[in-house]
Amino acid sequence: MWRIWLLIDPRRVFVIQGIGLAFIAFMIHFILLSSNKYNWIDGPKTAKAPAAQNAPMPAPATAPAGK
């Protein structure tokens, strides 16, 4: 195992590993924020209430009598 560290600089490995783990952590948090269930900033989005039903159409007007 020690021969691997003779080929690869440990400082570079740790820096790259830290950057990779930070990237994965940010991606996980952004994915959770985009979900409805786990969004801790805005809370769950509730479905909009359906529009109230309009009143029924009035009966059609009849022609005046006498014509």
C-alpha cells in the first residue's frame, strides 16, 4: 500500500477527495430541495383547490308573446 503513495501525491488525493465529497453533498441537498416532501425551506407545496363550479346557465329567454 505504501508504494501507491510514492506514485501519487497524498495532498492532491485528499484535496480532490474533499472537492468530490463536497460536490456530492451539494447535489444531494439540491435534489432534496427540489422534492416536495423534503423541501425544508418552502415546506411542502399544497395542491391548489379546484375552481368553484360556476352557477348553472339561466334558461333561454322565450320570444315575446303576440308576434
